[in-house]
Amino acid sequence: MQGGLGAVTRGKEVLLFCQIKNKGKFLLGIARSKDGLKFILDKKKVSIISQTGKAETAKNCSDFYFTQNEKGEFVLYFKLLSRKKHYYCLAVSKTLLRWKIKQKSAKPLEREVFVPGYKFKRQMVKYSGKGSVYSSLYKTSKKKSFWERTGAPVLEPRSGYFDDSAPEIVNATAAKEGILLTYLIRNRQRGRDVYEVGAALCDKNQPDRVIWRSPVPVWEQPEEWDTKDIYPLGVVSFKNDILFYWGNKKGNILSAQWPIADSLRRFATGESYPRLERYAENPILKPNSKNWWETKAAMNAAAVYLGGRIHLLYRAIGDTDVSVLGYASSENGIYFDEKIKSPTYVPREDFEGADHRRTYFAPLPYNPYMSGGGGSGGCEDPRLTQIDDILYMVYVAFNGYSAPGVALTSIKTQDFLDKKWIWKKPRLISLPGKIEKNWVIFPEKINGKYAILHSMAPKISIDYFDDLEDEKIRIVSCRYNIGNEKRWDNIVRGVGAPPIKTDKGWLLFYHAMDKRDPNKYKIGAMILDYKDPTKILHRSHQPILEPKEKYENEGYKSGVVYVCGAVVKDNDLFVYYGGADTVMCVATAKLDVFLEKLTTGQKVKLNNINEVKILK
């Protein structure tokens, strides 16, 4: 036995085509299985007949791929070595034992996949293509029969996703939810091919319309397989599963099983991906016409859980267009029954607009640095972090005419709870003249030092300090405001709430935009390593929240969801975000479920990953 060549199903059997060495000669054989795992070698031999009538040598045949055509014939695509040249061939057979080559080309042939047991308007359906995959219908008339493509490509390489190279379609299965397409993505790494499997679901009533496509691989080649130099033998539908078969140069055959019913339901409904659920009665805070300092906006709140209540410091904009911070608190995290009628924090230094605070917040004219919400300066977008008995606050300080920067202040926790707003003198910790926003402080020391995360793109950047009270702190941010061009978050705007410590690592929310969907702020999530938080362990492959509701799209800045604070209370995750730079909202999730989906739930777990044995 020399190893596997290809896999196909026939009736209630899975058939593996294999290369057999017998008395120094290489022959083609078939092994049969009724469960897809245990195979018995058939005594009958397989032959491939050339267009001239000669039998091809089995040793010269490789890269087998099987399907069936509209006539019920089995179709074999394979590569043939002839006179030191490789050719791509198509052969057909009714018995699976004798194959006749019908097509031979120096270039790869267009691969076809038929949908067994399914017809659309009494017409058979197939998917085919090179580089892009199209759907076609089999049309018949008295004069002729032919395949006609239905329109635009069904599957194309997707920039920003794992399948940004040409998809190789390998299987089509009709399921209750639709037509499930399975395809391979081949990546060249370290001198060998490494495979990922993608999936898409097409509408049964419109087979060229994709209703769901996996944003992440439904299966990735395990790291322990990297040294095996594997190649695909086939992906087949068998009973209620999809079976994957892989071979390697040593003759081993590996199998993996995908029970598709539950996976289809979870993926098609988005159940596998981390999501935040909006509070049905959003917004939770709105502009207040009775308070002059918050008549226009109440948004972008820092959040902290202390003394059995969730406390918010929210950015407010009133008649003077100057940003100040208001206070509200809640016992259940949703209904904020305690509010203070005057600002909790106001500009006190020139770098945050104290010069026009002294003139009763006289509004300034528009300038290039004007921030969201229509503000003309002040204290914007705060983040709160408790370390020991101190609450540290970083915020955007904007004087109304020069580049906004990041300022740091603090307050004793007990003073905060007692509503004694005895804040430390604020200090600018970013370089003057350079636009800086979205910095956060970790809620505990890392390797014995305070940590400030100040940049996310092109990498996570953190500066460490022995003492946050050091007045010499000046951070040089390396923020380039761009991310991975191939992802949904190809324009990274910055971090959201301060990191939350979990049993999976540091949970971090961030803001990003997509060039393909411009002018919309969306929220993503990632898990950072405990000891080295510059290392990203997991990352959401789709936004966990994006602007869809009216209150997120109608305001001072349409299409914005913006997070400054998030807390955990009894396994309930509360994420507080501003909508359209005007109102304050909340979205929630069960923390353990959210983390599970973020770390493992976005991928399919294949069962029965085994080495297949073929018995003689």
C-alpha cells in the first residue's frame, strides 16, 4: 500500500482510491467502508484509459478529485505525468473501475461540484470555477442540453478574511437550511501547503445567493499536522456528516468528521460568534434640557463597579459646546437612578480649555481639531481604572484650538464614593502638538509596573512606569491609525474601555472602521496575554457591535458606537457606549459565554480525527 489518492461516496459506502505496489508495479485500487472509518481493500483493480486507448501507469497519476455529472457518471479530475510534463485530466466512469480520459490540458481545468438530490425549478445545479466559483443550472430542450451560469460569482477571494486567495470548491450538500458549500484555501508556508476549510450557505430558492459565509475557517490544519506534509484526498457528504480525508507522502491517511446539522444552525444564526445584546430601552442617558451643561449630548462614559453600584462619568456637552463630565450611578447597571445636577469634572488647565472656562465656557469657532459631538474643547471620553485605593482617570484634553492630547488625574476611591470630587491636578502625559486619544490604564500592575496602553496599530504598544504620579511621564505613541488591510477592522481607531481581567486573559474592546463600509465606527474584542499584553491571543473576526439602531445613526455623528467603559457584575458584562456622539447606551452579555465564543466558539470542532487503516 502506497497511500490514498482520492475519496468519493457511492450509495451507502465511502470509497477511497489508493495506490498499491504489487511485485514492483504500481496499481490503482479501491477500498470500501460503510462507516467512513474502517476500509477494506477491494480485489478489483482500477484502470485509467488514455484518449489513445492505452492504460496509464498508476505511478504517474496524482491529485485525484471526484464528483458526479448530470448523466449520473462519476467524474475524476487528476494530474498526469507524461514524458516529464504534467497534464490536467478529466476522466469519466460508470463503474468506478474503468475510467476514460475525456479531456487533457497543460493548464488546470475548471473544477465542478454537483449538488446531489437537489433541483432548482426542476433543474440540476452545480458550482464550478477557477479562482472564483459560479453556480450553473442544467437546461434541457428538444434540440440541446447545456449548463448556464446564473450570474455573478457565488464565491470570490475576500480581502480581509482567511479566504483572500482562490477558493477550491470541494463539496456541495443540500441541507434544510440551504445548500452548504465547502471549499479549501491553500496557503504556502515554510515550503509546504497548509490548508484551511471554508463554508458558505446558499439560498435553496436562489442557489447563486449566499446567505451566510464563514468569517473564519470552519477547520484549520492542526499544528501537529504541519510536519506531515498533507494533501487533500476528498471531502464527501456521508449520512448527516461531512467527512474530510487527507493523505501524506508516507502513505498515511487521516480523517476528520464534521457533524453539520448543529454547526449549520449555530453559524447561520450567528450563535457561534461573540455578540453584545443591546438594552431594549436604550438610550439609558440622554441630553437634558434642564441642565445647561448637558443640553446637547450625554455620551462616552467611563464605568467602574464600586460599593455594589456601577458608576458612570459621562461626557456632557451643553449650551457652550465645552465638554465636561457628569455623574450617574445604578444598582442593576441599566437604570441609573442617581444623577448629580452639576458637572463632576470641568476643565482646569489651559491644555484642556480652562482659558475659556473662566469666561463661562464661551464657545469657540470651528477648528480642524474639533472633536465629536460638536464640542469646542474641554474634557472628553474618560476612562477610569481602580488600582488599590486610587481611581485613575485618563481623558482627552482639548483646549479648543490646538491638537487634543491625553491627560491623567486621580481621586481616592473613598472620596469618589462619598462624592467629594477632590481630583488631583491633571497632567498632560502625551506630547504637546500631537493628536492623541484612546489610552487606557491596566487595572493592576504588570510585572511590578503600572501599564498604559496607548496604541493598537500596527501593534499593541504599552509603556510601563514605576509611579503614575511621576510628573515627568511623557508617552510617545506609535499609533498609525491603520490595521490589517485584509480584515473588517482595517482602520483601527483605538482602544475602548480599560482591559478587564478574565480567566482567559485581558479582555479588551476597541473601535475600528472598514474601508469597504466607511464612516461607521464598530466595536471589536480581543484577548491579550496576562504577562505580555502586547501579545494578542484571540480576536473577534466580526464586529461585536455595529451601528444599526436609530439612536446610533441620528445625532451629531451618524454611524458611531463608542466604548469608554465596561464592567463585570456577577458574570454579567455591561458595555457602555455612546450612540451617534449624542446619547449613552448599554449592551450586555454573559461573560463566560462571551469569552467561550471569543476564544473557541468561532471555529468548528471536528470529531474523530483519526488515522485511517485499510485492511486487505
